[in-house]
Amino acid sequence: MSRTTIHDIARELKTSAATVSRALNDHPSISTATKESIRKAAQRLNYRQNRTASSLRSGKTFVVGVIVPSVQISFFGSVIHGIEQVIKNQGYNVLLFQTNEQYEDEVQGVQTLLQSNVDGIIASISKETIKYDHFLEVKHRNIPLVLFDRSIDELEVPAVVIDDYKGAFMATEHLIQQGYKRIAHISGPQHIRIFHERLRGYVDALKAYGHQVDGDLITYGKLSIDSGRACTQHLLRLAHPPDAIFAVEDFSALGALQVIKESPWSQPGQIGLVGFANEAFSAYITPSLTTIDQQTALMGQEAATIFMNLRQEESNPTGPPQKIVLEPTLVVRQSSLKRQETID
């Protein structure tokens, strides 16, 4: 059987091929009733739109490239879900690339998406990335680029982030208010702004409550369970070990929890623990993990909305790039609750 075309639909409905084309592309000049009639006919005749031909005519592929450090982390999966909620309603699809936190993979991902002629790129940088030439190429080609979570201020592109400083302040403040005295911090790579901001929030919370900032209680990890374990083992071997830990993200917190449960301070409330990200597992481990929720679905929706607005402008926007800062939320669970009898 030959492939159904817009001319077949036009003959079926006794209208013009131009009207069918406009209706299928949701042109505002076509009434809602006509669009619905044509879409039903297209479905009945098993019509499949020729995306290649449509792209040649419109200059759009209706594909958005999304680059994430890891698809195994539910944080990024939730952001992708938020992106799709917005762009699919506008006829766009996602082409996903995973960098595995590797700079070279990120460069390859950008080049692959550019070669695929995506209409824009929404990305979160890898923890290895310290050079940004590949993203500058996207800008120089006038292809919309939106960053989320891990943004790069120097690129001067739109971004959607959480208030990392405030989230870290809230996490540390919660541990202080629970009665913990020596609060440690497992931080992350400081060239990535969000981890620097979380360290700053931790330090300022301690100062705000009159606690001494002890450099021995600050360690720098690699954003993994194993790294969280190693950092916590180091902290618990100190002559004066901490009685609470604020981890820069939930996987480091999970590694910390494993070591705490193996230690002499394994009883609930002896060592408090707070993570950051509200990963899916955090509610189901024992004890459940207190953490900072980053409004991931909303983050994806906002990033996608910025992209759609950039595409509709069809020209370089004037003024500074848009930056949306979302409010973090403290999710209190068992891991941070200090036993009343242990509070001085």
C-alpha cells in the first residue's frame, strides 16, 4: 500500500491540501472544528507526518536536545519528565544524551546534538567540566541553550537553578536546632557553583548560630556512594569526630549512612545526617533520609518554557539572560532527628 499523504486527506474531506497542512501544524487561521475533523481523518487513514519535509519547510526539527550527567539519578529523570510535560504539548520531542559526568562525553554529546540539527539544547554540566568552548559554539550558532541545576554564569545563557545557598543553610540550621554541636560537611567539586554555594550556606549557618567553623570537619568528595563512605570514614576517625553530617547530595549521604550504621555511633540520633536532592531512595532507606527537595519537575518545566519562549522570538533576545531561582524545601525524616535524651 502507498503511504497516505495530505492530498488523500484533502480528497476525503473535500478540502485543499494547504488547509490540511495548516491544520496538522496547528495554524491559528484554521478553526478548532476543522482541525479536529482533519486530525480524525488523518488517524482514520493512518497518516504519518513527514517530519523531514516539515523540517525543511519550517527550518525546525521539533527536537530538543537534553544533556544530563546521569540517567541513573532520579533527580535528572524528574527534570526530564518536567521538560517533556511542556514541550510535547508544543509538538516537540526530546533527544537525550548522558555524559556519565565526563567532560569528553559532554563535548561529544553537544556535537552529536548539533549534527542532529536540534532546535535547542537544555543541559546540566558534568562535574569534570571546566572548559566551555562546546557550549560557546552552541551560542555562536544562535541555537537556544538553557542550563539547569549546574549552570555557568560566564556563559551568560538562561538558567533554572535552586537556591543552593539557602538549601544548605536550612539543612545545617535544622541540625543545629536538633541539638547537634559538631556538624561536618561533605562537599563537592568547588569549580561547580552549586557545590560552592552549598558550602557557603553551611558555613554561614554555623556562624549565624555561634558555632565555630572547623576546617577539619569539611571534606571534599566526588558525588558518589563510595566517596560518601570514604569521607565519613575519615571524619569518624578524627580525634573529635562530628555528631552530625550535612552531605552535599543524597548519594554521598547514602554512603555516609552506611558507614554510620557500621560504627559505634550506630544508634538513631547519635549522628545526625542530612542530604540534598530528595532522591527517590531517600524515603525508603532505614533510617529514612532528611534532605532538601529541589523541585525537580518544576525545574524541568521552567527550563522548557524558557526554551519555547526563545524559539518563538526567532531572534537574539535583548537584555541579560533569564535566570529562575527556585525555592528549596527541607524534607525532615528519621536520619536527622536527635534522641531527646542525648540533647545536652
